[in-house]
Amino acid sequence: MPVVAPLTRTWRFIPERVLTHLEELAYLWQRRRASIRSDSLTLRDFADLSERIEAHVQGAMVAGAALDDIAGSVLASPDRDEVFAIAWALLRCAADHQVSRVLEAFRHTRGAGLTGLGEALTLVPLASTEAALRAALTHESAPQAAWASLALAHHGRLEAGAAGLAGLLVHDQGTVAEVAWRAARCVDTRHTAQPRPYAEALRHADPVVVEAAVEAAIWTGQPWVLETLWRLAAVPERQRWALGWLAALAPPDGQAAILARIGEQPAAQRGPLAARLGSWQALEQVCAWMTSDDPVLAASALHGWNRMTGLSADGARVMAPAVEGEDPAFQDLGEELVLPELAKVRQLRDEHGKRWQGGVRWCRGHDIRDSLSREAQRWIDLEARWDFGARAVLAGQGVIPPPPSV
């Protein structure tokens, strides 16, 4: 009788497919990072992206204990997203040797790779990493200590007076101080004897640190933050960022002054800033800007209109004017602008104007000054959601958590 020997399977999975999952995970993680403060994506969009990320990490975890043999060398990559992908998958597999390998890499890596490792350690539960992170907070170099503070704070395990945190918040290296301020954002000190060194951070040479410190102040409800934003709005290199937050946070009686300042900004910035303000006056100004002969201003205003009303008035598409001094070889690769269909704008304004005039903060056709209905939450974008939460914190009501720390 013919006999066929059974095949011996070396793997219960396809190693190349595992690598594909890790590559997709790295790509999607980069997209997620760029999407957190999006003014076009909704919470549902963000959840869908997160589900895709989870699907790929699950696909990589099929390799189990063999994962570090297949892709563990990627921990030495200079690409932060590649390092994040393999580190997160290894930590999720949770075998002792895999966790140890990630922690060992965390202790010795610098630069972008450390960022990927820090993000992975921040996201996983602390059961197998907390002891090492606490040791890193007090005994490792400043970059490792900063990421350890963020990982602990993300899980509510960083004490307000944690040893070493104050020094990290004013560290000369901007990447260290910025991460530490993200950790501080998660720890409210208003009712403790642990004041934060905000004044020193606001004088930091790295604008990223200044922004991180101000956002920590916003999300911990510091009463002085609006005054500080007005001062920062007078600094040219920080003006757009500061005006954006002023537009998001200012009470109704302060919106006219902010709108006037928005009108002084470059044409491409005016529509998005006015949309973040969201007032009837901002909508009226956007309508006026849409009639401009400047295509950049008209397109910017259309962006503001669409975001505030949720009603499209898209018209013709044109190429952006060439920038003076731009290499002619790149002029054909310029940005495409969408111009408003003015007749449609007038029709929609006549139809909905009275309702819009009675609102204070419009986003996608919903007035979100005081509340977020289920329908509003379905349609408003992520930036508007965080802005609503920040206003609530400054009013003494923490109804929405801040954006993800990683």
C-alpha cells in the first residue's frame, strides 16, 4: 500500500506575512499620529483607524515567541514607527524574554528609535514594565526618564511630586522637556502643593516646549492661560498656534478681538482659524472672504465655511498661484485649490442664516458652545472635540479627556 509521510511544518504562520503586518502597523501608526488633532476626521474615523492598527498588531502577534527571531532586529532601526511596531507587538506578546528585550533596547537607544520605544511602553499595561520605568525615571538619562514619566502618567501612576519630574520639565533638550510636559498634562496639580515651572518653560528656546507647557496648563485648568496666549500671539513665530487656541477658548465677548487678529493673518490661514472660532461673526467674515479675487483667500474661506456649516459649497478647482522665487520645475506640482460656488453660498446663507445667527460655536452645522449631542459627536471633527473639552476644563468641568498622550 502506498504510504505518504506527513509534512512537517516549520512554522504555523507565514513569516513574510508577519513582516507585512509590521510594515502596515508602522505606516498606520504614522497616520494615527498625524490624525490626532485633525480638523477633518471624526471620532468614528479615528476609531476605524485604531481598529486597523489593532488588526495588524494581532496579525504580527500570531508569531508569538518567534516574533523577536523574525523581526527583533528592527528594534535597532532609526525609524521611529518601525521601532514602535515591533516593540509594541513584542510587549503585547508579553513573554518575559520579549519584554526584557524591549526594555534593554529602551535603556540604550537614542534619537527617533527611543521615541518609538517610548510610545510602545506608554501604551501597554504596566504589569511587566512598571518597575523598570520607575527605575528609569530616577536612574536613567534624561530622555529615558522623560518617556518613563509619560508612560507612568498615561496610566495614572505618576505622582504629582515624582522625583526628577521638575527638572525634566525645564530640561535644556527640547525633546526631553516636551515629553515631560505631556506627562504633566496627565497629572492635575491645582489641589496639591506641587506647582509646575510654567514660567521657565514659557521662556524655553524650543517652541515645542512652550506649546506643550501651555497645553498642559489648558488641560489642567490654569486660570492664567488665556492671558499667556494673548502674549504669545504677539510673537511672530508662535502667532498662528496661539491664535488657534485663542479662537478655540475665548468667551463670546472676546471673539471680536480674535477675529480682527485672524483677519491680519496670511490668506491661507484665515479660513481654518475662523472655523476654529466658529461664531456667527466668523461665518459672516468667511462669506466676505469667499468673494475675494485672491484664490488662496477664497479657497481658505471655503474651508472655513465647510467646516462651520457642514454644507458643501465647492466650486471650480484651480492651481494655486506660483510662489515668487519658486523653482519653475516645481510649479506644475503646485497645490490645487477649491474655489467657492458663490451662488450656492448665498442660497445656503439665506436658507440657514437665521439659525446660524443664534449660535455661538458652529462646527459641521452644530452649535457646540455648551453641549455635545450624540449627533454632534458623530459629525464634528477631532480638533473641535478637543477644543470643546478644553473649554469645559477651563470652566471647571472635565467632561472630555485630553487628546491621547501618544
